[in-house]
Amino acid sequence: MAKRIVPDESSEQAASAAIARVRGSGAQTVYDSLRQSILDMTLAPGSPLDEMSLSERFEMSRTPIREALVRLSAEGLVTTLPNRNTIVSPIDFVKLPIYFEALTLMYRVTARGAAVHRRKSDMAGIRALHFAYADAVAQRDALGMIQTNRDFHVAIAEAGGNTYYTALFTRLLDEGRRILRLYYQSFDDILPRQYVDEHEQILLAVEAGDADSADALSAEHARQIVSQIQSYIARDTTTAIKLG
């Protein structure tokens, strides 16, 4: 008489968990890839994101595609239109002034906090990112500049020890990566050495524990960036006007 095989409940649970992990990793892969493409402007604002096309591209079912788009929507990076089509969210230039206001404040408060609370181990990481940024500038690597700039300022925020400031500043920096891409384009990706020097001055003020200088230098650094972006946007708008 053949022996009846009874499924092991623990084996079934393990299999279910493995399937869930595979599904989750699929959504994560799509999310990471699309998020990077959106932030570095490979996918331009307004670009359509068709689930079927994405499913073919990533060789996955539409379920992980949909999950990834939901996450990107929560971050404001994609928008679902009334006709249910999904697009890369346009850059809201109308809201740029209040964005710049928040960004400038976080530049200042995180640098000040870092000057007060930094440790030697923090400075080693910040300095390494400063050198990485300087190298990206020398190489005219725009995407490298954007990434290392973000990481440099996040590291300063982390040195301040306030997790709420760090989370807010990180989100602002991530949201602004598309704006920063326009910023580097305004220089044709040949960034003046001035901006590398400004990073170094902020770093030295933080290292010296000089909160007032770190604050003032960060405020000026933010002012320069905002002014350049505003000038570029204005120039781009006016040059698009056809004169009779």
C-alpha cells in the first residue's frame, strides 16, 4: 500500500514566504529603476508610464509594476491622470519659491547641528563624500555630481543627530534632484570650482565646531544655487518665445 504523503505545513509557509519575497523584490527592482530614471531626468516630466510596456520591459507581471507606481505616486514622482493613464509628474515651477525656502532652511539648520554634534567618525565620511563630489565635478559627471552632492549634505544632516531634520532634508534633496539636473545643465555640466570650494568651507566650519560660520556658509551656498536655477529657468522660458 502506497504511503500517503502529508504536506508539511512549515514547508508550505516557507514556500509562501519565498514567493512573497520574490514578488516584493520585483516591485523593488521596478521602483528603484524608475525612481532613478525620473530623478536623473532620463524619464522627462510628463513621460507616459504604461503598465503593459513596463511589464514587457522588466519581464514581470503587471502586479509588481503597479506596486512600484503606487510607491512612486506616494512620493509625488508619478501622477495618475483622470483617464487612469500614469505619467512622470511635471515639475511644479509655481511651487519652487516655497521649495527653495524649505531647502535653504534645511541647509542651514543641518549644518549648524552638525557643527555642534559632529564626531570624528562623521567627519571622515563627510570628507570622503566631498572628495567624491570634487572628482565628479572634474569628470563632468552630472549624475555623479547629483548623487554625491545629495549624499554629502545628507551626511552633514546625519552628523547633527536629529533624525527628523535628516528625513526632511533627504526628502527635499531627493525631490530636488530633477531641479539640480537643470542646474548643472545651466553650466553645460562644466561646474565652476567655486561650488566645490563652498562644500569644503562648510566642511571645515562643521569640523571646527563653528555653528555660526557653518550656518552662514550654507545660507550663501543655497542662495547661489537658487539664483542660478532661477536665472536658467527664466532664460529657458524667454528663449522659447518666437519674435516676429
